[in-house]
Amino acid sequence: MTTATARRLTITLDTNTLPLEQALRALGPVPADVKITSVTAREVGSKWGPELSQLEVLAETWVMGESQLGIAVLGSETDTDLYEKTLAAISNGSFPEGEARSQLTDPQRRQMRDAMIFCAHVREKRDIFVTDDVKAFGGENTAHRQRIEALAPGTRIMTLAEFERFCRGVSPDAR
């Protein structure tokens, strides 16, 4: 049994894992604290509003031109460093820098939000980040995923299918 399963798991769901039913069904009786981020809440708006009201929302770290006042928190230098490294990892080093960020394409804006969601998860020292975005976060056992996980020791990135397998393997003693 790992340290993460010996206590209440902390899980952050990415936007693409909605609706909640599959993730919550996978958990079954496994003790867990499941949250989304304010980025996800903004992205889905009222579409999943009633369902998401079941979950606590992690505040995103402020990103100029993207975050909304009253929803985001100011980040530290460490948070900024992680955000930049995450953007570089997700985009394979192609994310624009400086003033070029004022003219992001839709795919670049999605990469930025991916980084924001992941960084909120890491800032809060949560265990498992569940995402089906293998383009941004890599597939199981890929070098891409390993590079991103290395930015955040203690965090495991899993697709929803990997998360389901993981939950089936959690010791009944931890339930």
C-alpha cells in the first residue's frame, strides 16, 4: 500500500473528465477529496453547474489576461517558475513568450489553461491529477508524462481509465 492510499487521497479532475459520474464511480468507497479548479468551473460554465456544485473549487494562480479578479490567487516565484516549466513541457518548448502571449491562438490558450489547472493542483500539494488530455500530459509510461510529473514530485498524472484501474487496486484496508 502506498502512502497515498494509506490516507485520504486528494484528487483534482481536469475539465475533460466531466461529467463526474465515471470518476466518482471509479472511486467507489475509496476515501478521497475530489476537487476541480476555477479554470474548469469557468470553462464549463452553467453546462455542468449543478453537478460541479458538489465539489470544492481550487483557485487558479493568477495569469494576466486570463484570470478573473476574485477567483484567482497571487502566486509565488515558485508558482511562476512551475507555470513556465509546465507551459514549456506541455507545448514541447513552443509556447510563445513575452508580448507574443497577447495574441494566443485557441490551441495555445488551451495549453495555457492546461498549465493553470495542473499548477493549481501542484500548488495545493494534491496526489492525483486525472486528465484525458494525453496530448498535453502524455500517455501512460511516456517520456512526455514523466517530464511533467518530474516538475511536481508527489503528483501522479492519470487518464480516467488509469484512475479506474488504480482505484480497483487500492487495498480494501484503505477503504
